[in-house]
Amino acid sequence: MIHIGEQKLRNEAKARVAFKAHAKNYLVVNITIWLGWFILRARHGQYDSFWPVYPTLGWGLGLVMHYLGVYYNSEKAINKELEKLKKERGLH
């Protein structure tokens, strides 16, 4: 039987592992996209389409949001906000 506190830590660990896998996939796919673009277009002086920037920025924004959700939406941040609300309402 797993203790509730241990289960929360396990869930946080899973979220962090998932984020790290997401970041690795982002790097591998974007390096592949940029290398493909360079080999097929830029190497031959054809800079007419700088399309790799769009998936890099779009997915990068998603990666930043994932990071914030995992590392800044933690129990510690929630408890801090709860304490702040209690103080504001005189419940502390």
C-alpha cells in the first residue's frame, strides 16, 4: 500500500520524466528538421523558404507550457498560494 504523500511524489516524478522525454523528442525532431532544410535548401543557396522556424517556435511554446505546468504548478506553489489567501482573509 502506497502512502498518499508517496503517491504525490510518484506522480510528480512521472510528470518530470514525461517532460524530459518531451524535451528530448523536441530536440531530436527539430535537429532533424533543420538538418533536412539545410541539406535540401540552404546548402544550395535557396533561402526562399525559412519554414523550420514555424514548427520550432510552435512546438517550443508547447514545451515551455509543459515545463511550467510540471515545475511551477507544483504542490509547493499551491500551498504558498493557499497560505497567501488565508492571510488575506484572516484565517491564518
